[in-house]
Amino acid sequence: MSTLLRNIISIVLLAGSAGIFYWLGTPEIATRPPDRGRPPAVRTVVAEPHNDGIQFEVDGVVVPFRQVQLSAQVAGKIVMKSPNCKTGRAVRKGELLLEIESNDYALDVIRLNEELVQADAMLAELDAELRTSRNQISSAKDQLDIEVGHLARVNELFNRGALTDSDVDDARRVQLSAQNAYQTLVDQENLLTRRRTRLESAKALGSANLQRAELALERTKIFSPIDGVVVTESVEKDGYIQAGSPVVELQDTSQLDVSCKLHMYQMNWLWQAQAAAYGNQSAEVPNMDEMRMTQAYEFPTTDAVVHYKLSNKEYRWQGVIDRIDGAGVDSQTRMVPCRVHIPDPLAATLSQDNEGSHEMPPPALLTGMFVKVTVDARPPIPLVRLPQEAIQPGNTVWTVDSGKLKQKKISIANSTGEYVIAYQRDDGLQAGDLVVVSPLATPIDGTQVSPVGDDKNGRTDSASAEKQQGMR
């Protein structure tokens, strides 16, 4: 009975389960059509043309504009040395630094002056002799004319038979005597003239020697030729120096230079800017080919700003990068060493971030300072400006063209903390393109997207982006 009862219960359970399954029926799975809504939105900005040139920054070190080594031009004992003629002291242009004993040179000047006075006296005496000689020559000439006329009359009377041969000989003898006297006086005048020429030459030589002696006397005092700082000094008071011995070396502080290095592509920007400037002048310059040949080896002078940070303040000096520091490209770094000239090291200004500060600027740039140099190049190259968020790995950007993603490779010219300056290319990025700045998970060329542009207040507006796209 127990076995039969268990079988009956099992059959009832199976029949109940089958009935319930049949009552519930076959389940139906609900399906929905695919979502054909708006494409995913992407934030975009318009690539703007960049017309402000290319500013790039390089490191530099302040170096002297020039260092002048002063040497003694005369020999002698040092009798005076200025208190400022010491290493590290500042001196002004025209300041007396050293004085050499001048007694011997002063005596030479006195002696040569006396010799010139004697030369003038001798020339005055000779001029008096020349005047006397010229008067005697004039009288002798008159006497000769008289004797020549008398001889002519005697010859005429002799031809008439009124005089004898002895009378003619006497008249001719007197005429020859007068002629000899006249010629003697003329020869004396010629000798006096030559003597005067010799005396004038001797006087000129004495005058040159006097000028040399006066110059030597002036050179016993050594003055500073520039405003500068004493770098080295090698003489002391009461010491003896020879002509040509170095005495002091000065560094010019009225001007300074900054030594820096540029890459060749940076130099290319400067060269292109220079070529564009010459091209604008071609209509005004008659021989442009010759001018270009001359300017081809000249450095493209460009404005630059020198920056130096001190106590959380940034100071600036205006300068000009105007020449190559050396013969050409550095063989180790393959860069071009250049010089930035600062005409006024005292004209320091605070940067805009530090305006209104009560701190005084540093007294001047000092050699050896490490500084930053910002060069403002303006090459005639079409450029475009993009935010940093638009740059993708591999120097690529995603653009939106006709509502679809399109990847473009760019060539970066320069970059800052906020923007990237890239070259415009006919087959690449152009000014006016819509550039994606929002993150993209798996971007694929041709993906349909909905561009959303940024306004000035940071809000997004799809209508403005579509309007910008339509204007393109």
C-alpha cells in the first residue's frame, strides 16, 4: 500500500506541473526597434588664423658687450693711482685712473718749443737777407740795362768811325762786369731760397717732434675710455712700467649681450621674415639683385625680450638679436650660437604679472646671469591657432566635416601652455575648420557626430557650431 500511494502522489504531481505549464503558455519576448536618434555630441572650436607671428623662448647667459684692455703708451714711474682703479670698482668715462711721471716728457716739450722759436728766428733772418738780395738784384738789373744801352751806342759810333776799337772794348768790358754782378746776385738769391726751404723742412720736423712730445706728455695720464667696471688691474703706485705693458682691463657696462643658441628651423623663421622685408622693398631699391646678394650673409635682425626672475618677480629688458656668435653652426649641438644685444642694461621693467609691485628692479644685468630670451619672429607663413585639448597623440587632430569625423595630421610650429601654433596645409588643417576638443573614446573616420561649439562664456551651443560649419 505504501508503494502504491507513493506512485499515485508522483503521478498527481507530474500531472499538476504539466497542467500549470500548459496554463501559463509559451512566453513572448518583447522586441524594440533600433534607436535612430541624434548622433553623439562632440565639443568643437573653430581653428583661427594666427597672424601675430611666432614667439619662441630660448635659454641664454649674459656676457660682456666688450672688454677693453688699457696699456701704457709711454714708460715711466706710476706717481698716482685712482682709488677706483681696483678690481670690481665702477668707473666713469673720462675718469683719471693712472698718472705716469711726466717731468722728462715736459722737458722735451720745452726743448722742442725753443727749437721752433730758433727756427722762426732763423727764417726771419733769412727773409731779411732775401729782401736785401732782391733789392740788389733789381739795382744790378738796372745797371746792366744801362751798360747794354751804352754798348749799343758805342757800337753805333764805332760803325760811323767816331770811336776806336779800345773804346768798344772798354764799353763791352763794363757791360760784362755788370752782367756778372747781376748773375752773382741771382745765384745768391737761389741759394737763399733753397736754404729757406731747408729751414722750413727742419721747422716742420721740429713741429712734428713737438706734437709727438706733447702726445707723450698727454699719455702720461690714463683715462677710462668707457663707463665700466674694473675687471683686472696689474700695477701699483711707485711701480715702473714699460710702454705697451697692460695696466687695467675694463668691462663696458653701458651695453651688454646675451649669448644663446637657436635651432635651424628657428633661424629659418628669421630668414623668411628678412626675405619678406626685402621683398617689400624691391620696388624702392633700384639694384635689388645686388642688395639680396649682399644681405644673404647678414644676420636677420629681430626684436627680442630678455627675462630674469628674482624673488618671485620677473624683470624684462628690450633687446635685439643681431648677429651670430662665431663662424656658424656649432659642430656639437648643431645649433646656431647667436648674440642678443641689450643697449640699456639699466632699463629693466616688471612683467605684467608683477605690475604695481613696490619692489625696485635690480640695478642692472650682470655678466653670468642665466636668463630667458623671447624672440618675436614674423615669417610670412600661414599659421593656425588651436587649443592644447585638440592635439591628439602623433600630432593629429579630429575635425568635423559635414557632420562626420575626419582625422588630420598637423605640423606644430610652436606651443604655449594654452595654445598650439600649427602650419596651414592645402591638404591638411585650414583656418576655419571645426576641431574637436572633447575626449573621444574610439574615434573612427567617417563617424557621424553632432558638433557643439563653445561660446565666450564657456557654454555649449550646437546651433552656433552648425552655423560655423554652414559658413565654411
